[in-house]
Amino acid sequence: MILNEAEIKRPPHVVRAPLHSCRKGQMMVKTTRAGGFAAQNGGTIRNCYCTVALRAKCTAVGGFVGENDGTVSKSFCGSRLGYLTGGFVGTGGGSQKDGCYFFYAGKNDDRKLAALFDGYLGQQIEQIKDAQDAENLGYDLETIFEYAEGEKVPLRFRPENWLFPINPDSGTKPPVPIKTTDELYELAEKINGGDRGLAGAHIVLENDLDLGGKEWTPIGPDRTNAFTGIFDGAGHTVKNFIMKNKSVQDKGFFGFLKGKVYNLSVDGILKGGLCGGGAGAGIGGSGGTGGTGGS
């Protein structure tokens, strides 16, 4: 059954609350987060999607965002039921009701959906049979997305008809273009090193980028060095990255996000992490569709 926005109801047992350090016995355990798109979102994300394979053991694991305290709209991810704390969002007190879903393959499993923080956002891929079904979920198939028949995730950007320009805030400097993988890695390194100017800049991705299976460190590794600017993916994809460094506790293409991200697709693999938690796998990630999780 395909749910539309009016039919979405949050199960009464789900509590929307931000994560803090959790207590295990008498020992305080540090909260860790993993999300295919971002570990923690306190900003705005719109018209984005990810097909990232999640194999990270953290206290909050969401197919799209680990912990959402901001706003996400018109975005989606591929998720496998089981070993996630949330199919789209692992936890948090933010908003993800406007056109946000996680798509999953296989049979419908009400028990597994009910165990998730946001099981009400789940959409069984087999039920999305045509473009009309996608439109019924609220996705713009005229200018932003197209129905991708036969693919593991049924929607993708329409690069030949991209009509979603981003207007920078008044007074901002000209956009910083990112054209190559080297420029993307340099951007992350400078922001993570404390470059406040770049952390608050207007970034525009000008090409699809294949990171060739190289290790990726999230943009904005902690709250102090969070990304606070505008990142416009312009309908492009960053793919084939991997995160397996266990010292990076909060995993995602973005780590801590306080700015705005639009029109971006990411595809990679997230592994490792600290704390007991869930792990899962995205559908269609560059590392395959399978994955194992912790307890």
C-alpha cells in the first residue's frame, strides 16, 4: 500500500527526542550517529537522496540521517529492514514529513517497521509501480526527478531538465565551484581543519564525482566545525566512497550539518564505529545491497 502525506500517522510509542550520552549500567556511553547522507542534521536538506550501505555500529543509525534536529524535505533513501534504529532518520526531534521516505525491497514486515523510529515513512519498492505512484508521494517529476523503472531505487534526478536554482543569501560571496575529486577532498580537509569561511560558504558541485573507493571523512566532523553554509549539488552525485576509520564516530557524507544542502545524491559504504547500536545496508549502494549489523 502506498501512503500519501495525509495518511502518515506517527505510532504513539515513538518519542521524538534528541540523543544524548546513554547510560549502560553505571558507565556513560558516548552517543554516536551514522546516516548515509549526514550523521547529524540541524539545518535544512531538500531534494536529496542516498543509496549508502550502512554497516556502522552506532547508537543512532538512519538510512538518510542518524539524528535529525533540523528539516528534511522531498528526499529519500534506500534501506533494508532490520539493524537500523530508523529507516530514514535514526532519531531526533526535527521534521521529515514533507515527501521523505525510505524505500525497501522484499516483503512487507509490520513487526520490523514498528520497531523503527520512523517505520511510518517506509515504502515497499514493489508497490511503486509507475510514475504516478511516485507523484502520489509528492515528488516533482516535471523538473526535479524522474521515475527510474527497473532500478533498485525508483527515483533519480533529471539532469537534462534541472530547474531548481538556489538563490544565495544576500551579502554572501560568489559560490565556490567544486569540479574534481581533489577539490572535494580539499574542501572537506579545510572545513574540518577549522576554516570558518569555507564552512559558511556557498558551494556548488559542477560534476558527478567518483571517489574510486577512497576513504572519506565527513564534512563537518563535530559541532565546532559543522558545515553552516549552502551546498548545492546541482543534480550531481558523489559516489563510490567508503568510511571504515573506527576513530570517526559520527559517520555520513556530512558529519554535523547546520547549513543548507540541496539537489545532491551520495552513494558509498559506511563501516565501523563505536557504541552498541544498529547497522544496516542501503539498497543499491556502490558496495552492494547486503550488510550485517551489530546488536
